[in-house]
Amino acid sequence: MFLVVSYDIADDKRRTRVAKKLKDFGVRVQYSVFECILEQEKIDEMKQEVARLLDEEDSVKIYYLCEACKKKINSYGEAGVTEDPAVYIV
């Protein structure tokens, strides 16, 4: 599943912790935006781990994009849309 995760967190320490955690699950494409390609099990794990780091005034949004929607993403400049690698190195 292709996800876009964005956040708005005022506290510097919490924001840094959330960003570091999201790097475990996806690719940072903007300062507060990540693109992730995850199976449902990893999505659930990400949601739990990020939720533990948040305070009530924080905002995290997860947008699920279907394959057809992903194909409609317009990307300008150097950065393209995150792709699932054809080969995984373990």
C-alpha cells in the first residue's frame, strides 16, 4: 500500500522523534511529509509507534493512495514519486 504521512508538531523534540521514527517506514519527501510503501502489518506497527510519541495538540495524517491514484501524482523538479524497489537486499 502506498501512503503519504504528514505531520504538524510544534514541539521540536517530539517532532524530531516522530521524524526519526517515520524514517524507519518510509522516505522523507518534504520536511514534514513521508511517502511509504508498506504491508498492513507494517502500517499498523507504524501507527502504534508514532501514536506513542504524540501529544494531544499534535497532528499526524495518513493518506492511503490506491495504485490508480498513485499513477495520477504529478511531481515536478528533481524528486519523483517513491517506488517499491524491484530487489530487496537483506
